[in-house]
Amino acid sequence: MPAEYKGRIDFERVSFTYPHSQVAVLKELTLSIPSGQTVAIVGRNGAGKTTLVKLIARFYELEQGSIRIDDTDVRKLSLRWLHDHIAMVFQKPTRFEATVHDNIAFGDWQKLKDAPEEVCRLAAKTGIKGFVEKLPQGFKTHLGRLFGDETLSAGQWQLLAITRALARS
């Protein structure tokens, strides 16, 4: 992939069935997502929304069709490149038993581990700064049962994961 890319994503006649299943999740899907466009993909449980993202990131290999970023088939891109350039937040995001600061900084640890101001800026960008500052120790609050400390609602964990994903950009 060139150093600079636009980010248009094209699905062309994509079909996919999960391993050990008889039912196709996607059948001959063709979809084009222009670069910079915000797109909502809506559907019932099991309709294939998450599958689309997992196929872009090559968590699974395509059975039929192609997925391209700009004009490059994702199968020609290294997994390293894909995972360095795509951030995903799923319905049940990863919950790290660590401080709020570290949960965000894990998005780009080298850059953010000692950068509380930048972590705070990212939190403000996604709207979680307000509730984080109300926690007993703010960004230094340990999250999760391991520490016997604070736990967050499912929605707050998702926002934290979105902030961590934003840290990667």
C-alpha cells in the first residue's frame, strides 16, 4: 500500500460463511464506502455487520469476491499493515484491568504512556472526560474487579475503547 492512501473501501460480490456453519452470513454483497464518509451499517443480530469489519482486517479469509482499500485487494496487504491502519471497536470491547489512563494509552503506548495531557485531550474528543474526572482518582482510577476498584457501564467501556482506537490515528 502506498504511504498515502485515501481509504475508499469496496466490497465486490462478497460471500462468507463462518467455519463450522452451513449458513452464509454474507451473500454476493457489493458495497462502496467513499473515503472520509461516515456510514452506519444497521441490521438484526447475525446479519453480518461485524463480519464486514472482520473481513476487512482479515480475521477471516474471503471465500468469494473481493474487498479493496482504494484499488488494492486486502489479501495483498500485510496483516501488520492492516492492523496498524485499522482500529475496531466491537459491541463487547476489550476491558483491560488497568487505570483509565492506561486503557486509553494502550492505543499507542509508546506515544501516550507518559502523556497525560494528550490522553485527556483524546478523552475530551470522545466525550468521556467528564465522567472520568468524576471517578475517585480520575484518569488514575484502576478499573475492573482485579483491583477491587471501579467498574464502568457497558456504554462507558465502549466509549473508552473508542478513545483507545482514536489514539491509534
